[in-house]
Amino acid sequence: MAKRKANFTMLEKSILLDLTKGYPIVSSSSKDSKTQRCKDEAWQMIAALFNDSENISVRTSQELRICYQNLLQKAKKDESVQNCRKRDGISGPICGNEPMVKRKANFSPLERSLLIHLANQHPIVVSSCKDMKTQKSKDEAWQNIENLFNNEEDVCIRTAQELRTCFQNLTQKARKQDALDWQELQMIKMEASSASPSSTPSVTDTMRAFIPHIFESVETSKDCEDSPMHQRTSEAQNLFESPQSSESTSGSQAPSEATEPPLVHPKMPATPQEMECDSESRNSTEKCEELKMRLMIEEHQVRIKMMMEEHEWKREQHKWLREEHRIRLNSLIRTTNNHEIKTNHLKAS
């Protein structure tokens, strides 16, 4: 097995820190590919310069990078401990055997409600302005909130930065919940508009989609009525009906001559062509009547189906309205609970 290298000496650490000062890119927090490529090139250059120094062990760029990250992490930890000691009124250097600072407890519901109440009394803390005057006013407001917060009972001592971080987290969580509720409401409205009955097709288009063969048969029958064969059939019917019409006319003009026997025209024998035309005419008429009846039945069925679909759509619309009312009711309940918590806290104080 390969022997483990020796730990970094103080000289090696100081050389590494001096070399990284000439390459500020290594401290960048960007994660894009271009920055990562520049970081790799910078660490290759730092490794080459480091290995050219005297009284040091040969190190790779990855080893130098890990050592640099450990040094930064330790420096941040020492700074945090020093700030905690300064806040607690402890002076002097940090001892090596000094215990680690214990993490504070999470904010309780009472502390959150108190923080929201105090923040509402200082509207400047929610301002989005970034100028120096506004930032100075914000810092003063948070210092005042810190004093008021720590003067209350049954709360943990908090700094202004801790209170600000907690308030920002609460604001971000509330905005996220509002965005989810708004997105859900918009989806409900989009579904309602897409299922609106105004977008349904007309009765004729629906019937053409369901029963195209009926419309084709009717159109075909209309074309047959305009054909020469149908014209010859109509002429033959008029020829057979002419004696009856003449009798009715003569009876209306001379009612006194009703005692005379009517003239009977001899019936002309029907030719095979006329008989064929007559049978075709009767067949076409019966077919049209049958198609009309079928068409009425299909239309009635389509209307019933459309009425059922409209009824189903109205029921879905009522369901979406109930869901929208439920969301609004939950929002009002949350608001009421917050007001009750604030009222109870004010009464207790």
C-alpha cells in the first residue's frame, strides 16, 4: 500500500495561502462550467508554483484544494465562536480545550408569533429598497426588534441577525404557499374554461360526426330527385292525375249539371317503362320517409346526449367552485389563527 503523506506544516499552509491570494477565482462560489474550468486551471498553476518551493512535500492540485477548504472552514468556525464569546461578554483568546458552543433551540410558535407582531410594528423591515439610507433604517429597526424581543418572558435570547433570518424564512414560506394556492386556483379556472359548453359544436356538426351515413343518404336522395328518370316519373304521375283534376274543376264551375254522368276517359295502358318509373318513384319516396324518421330519432338521441354532457359539466363546475371556496376558507382560517395568537400574546403581555 502507498504510504500516507505527511500532514501540511505551518510553512506549507502559509505558502498555500500566499499563492491563493494571486488567484481570487478559487474562492468564487459560482457553479457554472466556465468558472469550474477556470478554477481547475488556477489550481494547476498553484500546484506548479507550490511544488517549485523549497522545504515542502510534493502535493497535487486536489490535495492543495482540500487543504485550502479545510483552512477556510476552520477560520469561519473560529470567527463564529469569537462572535458568540463577544455576545456573551467573554474576552480573551480562544483556548484549545474550550468546549464548542451549543446550537440554540429552534424558534417556538410563541416566538414566531411575537416576531411577526414586532415586525408588523416596523414596516421598514419588509421594504425592497437597497439604498444606504433604507439599509441603515432597517438595521436600526432590527436592533429595536431585538431589544423588544429579548425583553419578553419565556423566549430565548436572539440576535438581530437571527431574528432577521427567521423572519425571512417565514416570509419565503408564506409566499411559496400563496403561490401554490394561486397556481391551484388558476388550474381550476383553466379546466373550467376548457370544459365550457360554449366550446361544444353545433347540433348539425355533432350529428354529421355521429351519423355521416344518414346525411350521405339524404343528399343522394336529393340528387336522385333532380335526375331525368325522376322527371319522367313525375310527368307520368301528372298524366294519371289529370282526369281527376278536370272532374273536380267541372264540378265546381257547373253545380247544376251534376245530374249528368261524368265523362270517363279511357285508361291508357301503362308501358313497362312507366311502370318502372312509378315503382322507382314510390321506392324513393318510401326511402326518404324512412331516412327522415331515422334522422329524427338520431337527432333526438344526440340532443339527449348533449343535455347529459351539459349537466355533467355543470356538476363539475360546482365541484370546482366548492374547491375554490375551500381554499379561500383555509386562507381565512390561517389569517384568523394568526390574529388570535397576536391578540392572546398582547393580552398576556
